[in-house]
Amino acid sequence: MSAFNAIGEEREIDRDEFTPGVEPQPTWCPGCGDFGVLKALKQALPEVGKTPEEVLTVTGIGCSGKLNSYLDTYGFHTIHGRSLPVARAAKLANTDLEVIAAGGDGDGYGIGGNHWIHTARENHDMTYIVFNNEIFGLTKGQTSPTSPKGHKSKTQPSGSAKTPLRPLSMSLNAGASYVARTAAVNPNQAKEIIAEAIEHDGFAHVDFLTQCPTWNKDARQYVPYIDIQESDDYDHDIHDRAEAAEIMRETEDVLNEGTVLTGRYYVEEDRPSYQEEKKAVGELPDQPLAERYFDEDAEWERSYDLLDRHK
Amino acid sequence: MSDDELIWRIAGGSGDGIDSTSQNFAKALMRSGLNVFTHRHYPSRIRGGHTYVEIRAAADEVQSRGDGYNFLLSLGDSFARNPKEDAYYGNEEIKPLSENLDELREGGIIVYDEGLLDEDDVAELNLEERAEENNWHVFPIDLRSLAKEHGREVMRNTAGIGVTAALLDMDLDHIESLMSDAMSGDVLESNLEILHEAYEMTNEDYEFEHDLRVPTGEHETEQALLSGSNAIAYGAIDGGCRFIAGYPMTPWTDVFTILSQNFPDMGGVSEQVEDEIAAAALAVGASHAGAKAMSGSSGGGFALMSEPLGLAEMTETPLVLVESMRAGPSTGLPTKPEQADLEFVLYTSQGDSSRVVFAPGDIEEAYEQTRLAFDIAWEYQIPTIIIYDQKLSGENKNVDVEFFDRDPEPGLGTTLTEEELKEAAHDASGKFHRFQHEPDNDKHVSPRSLPGQKGGRFLATGNEHSPVGHIEEDPDNRVFQMERRVEKLDSIRKELDEERPSNQTYYGDETADYGIITWGSSHGAVAEAVERLNENGHSVKGITVSDMMPYPEKEMTEFLESVDEAMVVEMNATAQFRGLTQKELGRFGEKLTSLLKYNGNPFEPAEVVEGYEINIANEDRETTAQVRFEPAAGD
């Protein structure tokens, strides 16, 4: 008997279930790319058979952090940059939960960069969506880690002297086992990629290009875009690390020149997730830890039985 | 009691095996029927430096280090390496002997490793002259050769134990059986040979003129030798904790290690993560999903936990953190104790805080209050912090085994089941009222649900929020939520005062009009000083406080009203607990003096006695040790 009966429930799921009653209308600006992520999730979740109460959506701070205000699942709107450590612990405590973490480029690639690298390295079984708009939006338009070189803002008035961070290459090198980029302007691909990311067993990182019409007016709206799986000009093996690395680098190079490449970049299916690895070495129980607290037959070990070594 | 006690100090370099040797010797003394207490002194170096462990053993209860000591086993520092005269550390081989002489009592015994120490270096110490002045009995013995002859050089610790046992007229049985538990094969055989050889050689070669012998005692019940870190870890296990996340930092690492080693056999989860921000955030995430979770660190790492700690307060996520203080600021003295993080732990993180802080005073309290921390945290959905220090972390004391014979408490407090959720309040769209304005209990606690439960959907957020957790800036809602979070502390104070045994410890003469106040790990030394003062005809009462937040207003008011004067003893330079007391009670400033120590070493009872004497005699004299007396405000 499970204490968490929303998990694994077999029933018809309507995408409207993911629209909250409290604030169904997001407060994002008209034309904001963030709507694209919300829409893709609302479509993908029923498609992969997930109900609102078996999903935990963990967000950081920023416009993107409001995602779980507008997506009706269990939600944890955490603090700036810390969605990943909160999310991966929830998954370790209850391995049956579907855990999705999300945040912006400043949140994930800047202040939370350390967590991103290590969560990818460890290959935690979860989905991580980064709303990449190449700007700080909620604080009104400061340069972010993905802002192009030369980008002018109130905090970099003469134009940024910094080369932008390479999210795809970084994630691949850190150890993510699924890496993709999609864009709000490409809703079909976005939905498919999000669904694949959720179903992937391991750390699935989706760099989601979300145009900011208010604070990053100079930036392209990410149109036209090219789907590297659809285009005849590109033909890389998504299971080949070296080929993936090459096309990731090209994708990052050409973005600021106006060419928007999107699609699946790297998929490693054989690599066990961290949860599986940890179970294999005997450091993660088979039964989800959270279940044990409700299990009336559970026998709890006590320190009294550990005292021999101290006598 | 000081007439009939052994305070044995083993000194060497870091890496010389001082810790394990002393641990076994302390156990042997305990098994022989004595009460034991250990004190560990070491530098922040992996090799070399001046390290010692002191074991105090007596038939009566021992709860603190003593004043000085009476037996030195000086092994010499085998890792000392820079013989150049102008080198910063220089040749440190002699340090385990030279650095320990000042505190050796009259009539004490010195055993040093003649095989390692240079004759000229020893000569420079004027050891003979000083021995004569102090009636010390000196035994230069070539422990190194003895060990080499029957085994390996590193076994000279065992030779030292053999010599110790002979000089103290101590039976070898317990030592042998402990060695047999820890070793086997050739290693065991060599060690036993060395032990016996050293024992017999000492008896044959020397005529004993010293009076010191091992005391005799008897335990009525079975005893276990535990450190404060063990006690905290065991309190967590019995409190149902099965998730820990951490990052290494001395001295907190001990608790983290003990739980990491035990959890795999208990269905628990331990995570070593990238930094302390992550560590505390993981504990929050695991707790949110339904595990009884904890994290912890020492000061520097705890600083990184400020933000997740605030998040736990705002989202009312149950959480236990431990903070093992060491001397600051910044990296400070990494392996030395201090009680200077109190204000930091009470208030760190933005906004008005709502947290519980306990400071256990000894091994039993470390267990008891950690267990209590889990209880309170899950009942009231509030972060609860155990603040202790390098001293309590590493000191060992024997505890009655039966003390631990009780049922574990894995309950999740005010967490609802799916069945209970059906009856709970929801909004029209089916979202659960996780954060009710006026919950139906007198504790100001709104019951919680867990992700994956049917009918429990809500949003947790660090923003101010409505009953279903939605971000909400409405002033009325703000006032409801803010007051409810803060008022949980009043409910906890009420429960601690009315429904549970006090966490404060009282001792000394109840009728006294002079009080000594201390908190946390300084308890042992202060309690012993109060006992001594009363034995010597003074009238003094003492209290050791553990409840730092919510502050024990009632108990402290009663205590302070009952005395004319009170001295607050604590290991910091700015009298933090005295400040807290004045802030919380708003009066008594004219009664409160301070005795402060912050040189990296814990108080000895005699220093507290001296502080009292200076205060009482209103003497205008300096304290003898590195201890500062600070008069009351306005004096």
C-alpha cells in the first residue's frame, strides 16, 4: 500500500488540469517566450501520462520562477539559483516522484552554476529546463551569463567584454545524459523535446530559448530557426559524444550571428541514472524513503543496537 | 576528588596515532570500573604539530577536563621534519615534551621516548632541575627501539601503554582484550609482545618512588564510551532521521561521517554535495518530499546555509541543522573550540527569524536535544538547530548503556495522510490549504501534505503566500502569516515549559545568592567549579542553559531574581549569551558580570573558581590565565 496514490495513477488526463484555478493568467509580458515553456509542459505532461499530483515542479527566482504559479502541480518556488539541489533531494527522498526543475539563465548558469555542473555530473533522474533569454528580466535588463559579447545594459554601459557561456557544451562536459535546445517560437518541437526529456532516465537538460520582448529588444526573436534533425545541412549522431560536441559548439557560435539552431544534441541511453547507481552500491533504499514513514510494519533501527563498538 | 584521579596525557604529532591509542586506553579504564572523560587538543595540520589527548579517570563522576594533569606520556613528534634553525616550524620533535610541562601537577609522572628525542634538546629544557622543584618522576625510555625489536616503529604507542600500566600498577587484561578486538594476526601478536615487554621491563628496571596509582572503581551498570558527535548522530537516528546532506568541515565532519557510515544499513540516504548551500537546500528538498532530513556544518559552511535556512522558515519546512562551532572569525582556529557563533546562528538569514536553537551541555544532552530537535521540527514545521562546538564534538565520556534503551520516534509530526487530506480545507480548484491563517489548534501550526499525495497539491514558495501557497502581497494575509510563523515559537516555549523536562541544568547551593551561569559545552567545567566552591565554604548556585531560542524567560527570570549577582561564563570575547539574556529579559544588567575565554582552549574549573574570587572580593587583580573578567554594566 502506497501513501502516495497520485503516483502511477492510470486515468485520462486533460491538459486543463494543469491550469490552476487561482491565477490561470500568467503575469508575463505579452509576447514573452516563457508562455512557450508553460504550453509545452501542459501538452507534454498528459502525453507522457503524468497527473498534476505526481509531479513536483521546482523553480528558482526570476520571471521563469513563476512557472509553477501557472502550472498546477505540486510546486516549490525556491531561492535564486537553488532549484537543483532542492529538486534532486526530493527525487532521492521519493524516487517515484516526477521531478522537473526550471529557472532562467542567470539562475541556472550564473548563481546556480555550481549546482548545475554537479547535478549533471551525477546524472540525477530529472528534467531541467532553462529559460534562456540572454538577459536578466525581472530585475529589468542586466547582462546575463548568456548575453552576447558587446551587449549593452545598465550594468555594462559600454558593452559586455565577456564571451557568453556555452550552455550545451558545458552540460555535455559536466555529464548530462540528455541535452537539447528548443525555442518558444517552435511549439511542436518544444513539446516533443520536453516529453522526451521527462521520459529520459537521467539528467535531461533543455536549453529553452525564450525571447524577452521587454528587456532584450535588440535580441533576435529566434526566428527563423533551424531544427538540426529536420535540416539536410546537419546530420550528426546524437549518441556520439564527439559529434555532439562539435555541433553544440557551432550552435553556440552562430546564435549571436543570427542563426538559431535547435533540436536534440546528445542522448546517452545506456548510462544508469544516479538513483540507479546509488541503489547499486547499497546507499539508496529500493522502497522510496518517503514511503517508509507511512509504513506501519516498518522496523526502525535504534542507536541502542549500535553500542557494542563503544563498550 | 583531585587526590584520587588520574589525568593521563598522551602527546605526539598529528598522524602519530594518538587518537586511537587514547580511545582504547580510555575504554580500558572504563572497563576497569572508572568514570572517564577525554579532551582532545590538536592543530589544523595533517602531519606534525603538537597534539595531545587527555584522559581523566576517577571512581566518582567526571564531567570536565581537570586542572592540569598528573601523567605525561610524551611520544615525541615523529613527523617533525624541518631541522633548519631558521625554519618556521623548526624541529618540533621535542614539542610533545616541552609544550606540556607547564600544566603538569606536582608529583606528576613523565615518560618520554628517549629513542626519538635528542639528548641535547632534552638538556635544554632543564628537565632535571624542574623535576626536582616539582617533585616530578621522570622516566626516559627508548620506546622506539622496543617497538622496532618486536614489530614496527609505529607500535611505540603500545610500548608507551605498557610502561604506563606498569607505573600505575594497572592490570593488562582490559588493554589486551581491547587490542584483540581491534587487531588480528601478526599485528596483534607484535603489539601484545611489545605491551608485555614494556610492562615487565619497567617493573624490573625501575624502583618506583611515585605515589600515583590507577584509581579503582566499579560500575553498577554497563557503560559505553561516546563522543558528543556520536551522541548527536544517535539522537538523529532515534529521532527517525534517514537523510543527511553535507560538505566536509572540521569539526562537523564527525557527525556527517558517523551517519554516512550507518545509514546504508538503515535504509537511510547520505549525500556529500558540492557546497553547503546545496547541502542545506538538499535537506530542505528531502524534507519537503517526506524524509526526516538534516544537514549541518561549522561556522564557515553554516554561513552558506543562511539562505536555505530562511527558505525553510518561510515555507515551514521541517529541518534540523547542526552547527559545530570553532574559533572564528573566518577560518579562525580551525581545530579549537569557541562559543562565538551564537548570535550568528540565532539571527542569520534575512527577515524576522523563526527557528529553534538548542545548545547541549554534555554527551547525554547532545543525544536528548538532537532527538527533541527532530520532534519539535516536525511537529511545528520549523528549522531546529543544535549548536555545539569542537570541544563537545570530540570529547568522550562513559554513559550508562540503558540510557539509550528506548523506542525510536520516526513520526512525521503534523504531516497529514491521504485519508486526513480528504477532510482538510481546499480551495475551489482543489488546492490544499497548506498555510491556513487560523489553523484549528493552539500551536499556530497548519498541517502539511507531501508531493505525490492525492488531494494535497499546493505551492511552497519563499515569497509571502496565501493559504494555498500562491504568491500574495496582500497586507492582511501578510500579517496573518507572519504572526503565525513567529507565534509558533511561543507555542514551543509553552510546550518546553509545561510539558517537557527542563533543558536547563541546575546545580550548587539552591539558597545561594551568588549565581554562575553558563551555556552549552562549558557546562562540565563550570559545574565542577561550583561544586568545588561549595565544598570550600562558599555559597554558589549554577545553571547551564540549553534553550537559546525560544529563550527560557521564566526559568532565567526566577534564577536571576534569586541572586544578588551572577557571573556568565562563556568561550567568546563579546559576552554573547550575557547580551542575549539582557535583550530577552530587559533587565538584570547590573547583576551580570562575565568571565570570557577565547584563546582556543576550553575552561578549566580552577579558572572559573578564580573568576568568582576576583568578582566576590572585588579585587583589582588580573586573572592568571588567558581569561578575561568583565564587570557588570555601570560598575
